[in-house]
Amino acid sequence: MRRTPLFEIHKSLNAKFTEFGGWEMPVQYSSIVKEHLAVRESVGLFDLSHMGEIDIKGNGAKELVEKLCTNDVNRLVDGQALYTLLCNENGGIVDDILVYRHSENSYTLVVNAGNIEKDFEWFKIQNDTEAEISDDSDNTVLIAIQGPKSLDILNRYVLNHDLSDISFFRFVNNEVAGIPAAISRTGYTGELGFEIYIKAENAIDLWNTLYPDVIEAAGLPVGLGARDTLRLEAGLRLYGMDMNENTTPYDVGLGRFVKFKNRDFIGKSVLYSQKQKVDQKKRLVGFKMLDRSVARCGYTVHKNGNPIGEVTSGAPSPSLNCNIGFALIQNKKVKQIDIDIRGKMHPAEIVKIPFIS
Amino acid sequence: MIPQELKYNESHEWVRQDDDIATIGITDYAQSEIQDIVFVELPDVGTQITHKTEFGVIESVKAAFDLYAPVSGEVIEVNESLLDAPEQVNESPYDEGWFLKIKMTDKNELNVLLDAEAYQEHIEGDNA
């Protein structure tokens, strides 16, 4: 298993580790609930260095990125980021990523840890331009600071820029405590927060700069356990669980990230006909358990005694004090479902996504 | 830290014997690994449970964990307070956080369980 440059720091903080996308990552330091609530109420510090960073630059970079992405990357300006899906010719989702535009012919695509090699190969196969594609993942560390107090803390270490003027999905190249960094107003928690991309050799310095301020603000280091409950409450899908190459953006309720007008991209014709015909077979719904039981990924969903789909993500919600999840079900109007938990049916109510506002 | 008077399953359940009545729970080590317990699913009074066989499930924020019976017998009491306060298992695994009392059918099963010293070695092996 691969380890990030911050592995020894996590160990010294008594983290428990888990395998994720081929990486040995901290799943929790203290308690998932405490870490989760720290991010909602104060601030949390995350090592997300397992994420992949693939650069596409040079002549044709814009055309290649356009071809790969379902969302309208053409409307990006320098210093802007965009959430998009990458689809194959069948409209199946290859990955869900962030695209950062540095300049007209220079982009960084931030991909899921488990998909780095797959995406890199996919980009090379699809490249019919002169653009250069390079995998910078090993040289890049991603540290996220998320929560209402994140802005105050980060601002202390950025001398010549007030970060409050960076809008959502914008980024600047600057220094944090003298460390060159791309500071991005993005995140996977549903809170105010920043994702900071730096060179791997500066990882420990940046972590050690921010960590004391986070603790002083009653914040915590946060592992993948709380990252999962935070993103679930915020209605954010996770690749590999809520979507994969057998689901299209429409199946999983991400159709708003597919843009057809004046552009061409891989999977366009299949996705266009799916959108027109509205013959969607599957639908991703949010649910809330009506009893104390917890539905987990893979459990079968029933309606009137017949299986209609399965749970793709499910967990207790620390902020809502009930058990929630996503299920991929047949595209029918239902208000209530039953979930098979260890052979017994448990009722759940369909609720809107996101679970929290 | 590990109570001397109890016997232990390798799967981290403890049993306290009082004549032919056994009280069952999970160890402090288990609760600290599982963390953030939100729900404990236990059998009803009158259910027969069987040595080394699943009898319930702990749900934490992270995952579901099966519970294995250290001894066989009939459930005579369930800790109902865990329904409203499952966090008692985290806070007090050997006292308020107990799960079941059962009437044992075969006290000899206690002899194959680990004593405190052997259980200590077992969890140290877990961390090695």
C-alpha cells in the first residue's frame, strides 16, 4: 500500500488506518463523530494526498480537456475550477473530477485516488492533439482545511491576499507560510473551506503550520471516516460507490453537470438520447431510515416485497442524528422503501438530497 | 485494565459468570476499536444463543460488527437501556454497557475461553 508524506505524523497522532484506493490512509484520529462535528462547528484538517493530479498542457490542451469532460470547461477562466464527470462512449462514468484552469492551454485534473492510472491511460488514448499529459500525483500533496473557522486560520499565513475574496470554485497561486501553494476554495464537506495543493517536500511544514491553529480553534485532524459522513450529508456522490462505469450521470442525478450546447465530448450522443427520451432506468435517491437500523452499501432495496435496487452509501448522520444514505433504484416514483438489513425489512423514507442545507 | 475475573472470546466479547447465569458484553479494546456506537441489535428474551455463533450486531458510524456468543444458553435479560443510550458501550463496556444475561446450558464452554492474561496477549498480537 502507498503512504502519503504525512504518514508518520498521522501515526504520531494515533490515527487508525484503512486501505483506500491503494493507499494506507487515516480513517479516524479520535472519533468519527467528533471529527465530523469539528468540521461543521469549527474546523478540520485533512490529508488528501492520495488524490491524483494530472496536468494537461501545451497546444491542444483545451481541445483535449473539452473532449474528456461532460461539463462546459470552455467557460472556465484562468484561476477557476469546475466539477465535471468523465464519461466513456456509452455514457458510463469513468471518474468524477475537478478541472483547474491555469491558462488557456494549461489545466490540472484532480482525479480519485483509485482511478489515477486508469484516467492517465484514458487521457493518453483519447489525446489526438499535441498536448502533454503528465501525472504529477507523486510530487503533489493536498491538504484541506474545512469548516467555518478555516478562512480565519488560513488567512493568518497568506500575507498579501485576503482569502475572503476568493469565491467558491476559484483558486489563487500564492504562498502559505512561505510555501508556494495553489489555494482553492473547494471541498467535499458542504462547509466553507480550502484545498491547498503544494509540493510533496513541503507537506510536513504546511501541516505543522496549520495544525496548532486548528487545535486552538477547537478543531481536529479529520480522517476518511468523517470525510465520508460529511460528504454524504452534503449530498456529494463518491466514485466507486454511488457511481461507476455502469451508471450514467442521469442515473445518479448528476445530469446538471452534462452540457451539450456548442460542444463535443466523449459519450455525448448516448447521453443526449438518454436526456431526450427520458427513458432513464435507474435513479439515485436519498433516504432516511425510519427506525434505528443502519443501511450500508450493497443492501437490497424493496418496494411491495420486490427488489428495486440497492443502497450505494449509508451511514449514521452525526449532524442529523438519524441514519441516511443513497440508493440506486428503478426509476419509479416512490415515497417509502424497505431495506433488507440482515434478512429483515426496515422502512426508510425518500428525502431530498442534500440532507443538510 | 482488563478485568481479571472475566473470561474472553477471541472476537472480543467478555462473559461474567454468576453460578449458571452469564452476563455478556464487549471489551474496552473492542469498543475503542469500533468507536461511535449508534445501535446495538440484540436477541429477544427467550432466544437460544450458541457458543461461537453470531447473536447480534453493533452498528457504529463506521461499520457493522457481528457479535459472537462466548457461551450457549437462553437469553433471560437484555440491557434495554442501550436502545436509548448505545454510547454506554463506549463509555462503560464492563458495567453499564453490558448486553445480555443468559442461563448457560454448558458451563464447560467457559473453559475454552481466554482468561485475562491470555486475552491481553491476544490483543497485543492483534496490534503487532
